[in-house]
Amino acid sequence: MPKIKSAKKALRQNVKRRAVNEKRKIDLKTVIKDFKKMIETGKQDEAKAFLSTVYKKLDKSEKVDLIKKNKASRLKSRLTKLVNKK
């Protein structure tokens, strides 16, 4: 455990930020999973409408440095291909 006041504060900040990042990561994965389920079950129209929500989550995750820029772009590309393929 830290002894210095600034180190204690840094630890508190780290704990809070970690909790927020975990929540964001889980939300992102859930959105992507839901999107893939829509495609598997054959709900193409719903999936196309839901694609903008997925894009929004990916862009926000990229903006807050949860994921890197290229990963967000790669995921968007792959998910768009899935929609257009079937």
C-alpha cells in the first residue's frame, strides 16, 4: 500500500478508472455479440439498423483510448462485411 499522499490519490484514481474501463469494455463486447447474433439468426434489416450503434460504440471506445484506432477500423470493416455478405 502506498504511504505518500499523492501515491494514495493515484491509487484511488486508478481503481476508479479501471472500473470505468471494464464497464466500457464489457458494453462494447456485448454490442458486438448482439450484432453477430442478429446476423446469425437472419435478421439482416435489424442488423443494418444496429450497425450505426456498433459504429458509435467503437468510435467512442477509440476516442477514450480503450482500443486503438486501427482495431476500431478493422472491426468496423469486418462487421460491415458480415452484414453485406449474407
